[in-house]
Amino acid sequence: MKYLFILNDPPYGTERDYNGLRLATKVLELDREAEVTVFLLGDSVTCAKAGQQTPDGYYNLGRMLKPIVRRGELLLCGSCMEARGMKDAEVTEGAQRSNLARLAEKTIEADKVLVF
């Protein structure tokens, strides 16, 4: 089954991205055949900023993206990155700059689309 997770919120301040990534990771864990794509839109592109340092005991979305990159696909809206001054060199390894056309393709291909 193909899953598309679309995240929209900033990485910290709400827990929507955190919960979306928790669910995406759990799907990968429970279904070895699952194809998971996480698409970061708007403020959520900053979830993929490399080098995040959070206080001890606090979740770190940069680290939470690693299983997605290893077994799935992590796409970032390029125009959203540009609007926030993010460069390709600043994102976590394995993340890919993308665009709305690719999001539309992924939406059409997906069996399930989950939006956070």
C-alpha cells in the first residue's frame, strides 16, 4: 500500500508534525511492504533543517525523519523552502527538493493520503 503524509505546521510549537511522523514511522514498522512518502509543505519544511538541537527529553523532528529517509521518501516543497530562506545544503541528508506537481502525482498514486 502507498501512503502519502502531508505535513504543514512548523516543527515545534504544535505537535501535528510530530504526530504525523510518529504515525508514518509506525506504518513503516508494522507494514514492511508499505511505501511511505512524507511531503513537507509550508512551515513544515523546517522540520528537515539539519543540525537541530533540542533540550534533553524533548523530541527532535530532524532525528525522527531518519527512518523515513531510510525506508521511504522525504520531499520538501521547493517554493516553501525559498520563502523561508532555506538552501538545499541546509536540509537533512536524503531529503529532496520537490514541487506541487510532484505532490499532485504522489496524491494520485497514493492509496491513502493523511494530512497533518
